Amino acid sequence: MALKNKRKLIFLSILIVVLSIGIAFALIKPNPEGGGVSATSPTNAPSNSRSQGGGVGDGILYVYTDAHRTMEAPTNPAEIYLVLYGRLYYFRITGITEYGKGEKIHIWAHYQDSDHLIGDYIVGSDRTIDFDWTIPTLPYNTEITYKYGKNLTGPNPSWHFAKRTTQGVGLTLVIPQAPFGVLGATSAVVAAYGIKALTSKKRPFHK
């Protein structure tokens, strides 16, 4: 009987440790939709401190995971594309009315209060520009807006924000519908087994 009680105590101790780790992980894991970063609506973008831009333009941003541009990247409820750091994505800005067919314009990525030139592109006959870009490694949940136009410092409006943005995420151990992720799900399995074993008439480790 003493050996049986000792085994139960050991098993309960292990169970408590696993559950504690699972709960701690759930409490500190960043929220992929919140994360303390305010979300920008699909049709709005942050104002620029230099006031040189024309605000949100007519161009709509689309982000794809394949070179043929047939599979869109996932989005959150605010229609912000969720992208992985360090991965190459395939972009399209369509519906550009501010610049004519055959006109060369620039595309910039704006993040952390800085602008980064992606490249120069020709507006197509369908008012569309396609470009590829690798998402840089940034702090979790950093939102990136995209600008298109002639010059960042030219006469107003010299550039416009594309409608829709991207938000960087990292690979996380998350199981859909499992609030605590993989570790939490594992904890739940262990807990269920522990309850079953402790309430069973048979000893858990009895052969």
C-alpha cells in the first residue's frame, strides 16, 4: 500500500509540473492578433510625419505565397496579411489610378518609422504592378505598410499608401482550438490520463 501511495504522489507531482509549464506558456505567448500592436484597417494607413503623401491611394495590395499568384497569404480579422519573417512573398498592387500605363514608379515598405525602397516598377496596362520581396526579420507583430509613387519628399502628393498591409509573425507551436497551444494540449492529455489512472481500481504502473 505504501508503494502504491508513493507512485501516486510521484505521478501527481509530474502532472502538476507539466500543467504549470503549460499555463505559464499560455500566459506569456504573444497574441498573434493583438500582440500590443494596433491594427490598421484595410483602407487606412498611418499618417506620415513629413506630410508629403496623398494618404491612402486607389491601389489595393495583394500578397501571395506562390510565384503564379494564385494562393493568397492568410489574413487576420482586420484583413491584414500575416507573413513569416525571412520568407519570399509575391505582391501585386492593382487598381492604380494615380499613374498612367507605362509610367515608372517606386515601391517602398514602411515600418518602424522608416521607408525602405523595394524597387522601381512599370505600371501595367491593367493598372497593376507585380513585385517580389522577402519579409525582413523584425520584432513580432510589426506591421508593414506599402507606398507607391514618384518621390518620398517631392511635392504633395508624391506617393500614396496601398490599401491593405502586412503583419509579421513567427512560427509558433499553436494548435487551432487549443487555447494553450501544443504544450497546453499535451498537458490536457496528461491530466486526463492522470485522472483516469488515479480513479481506476488498478494501479497505474501495475503490469
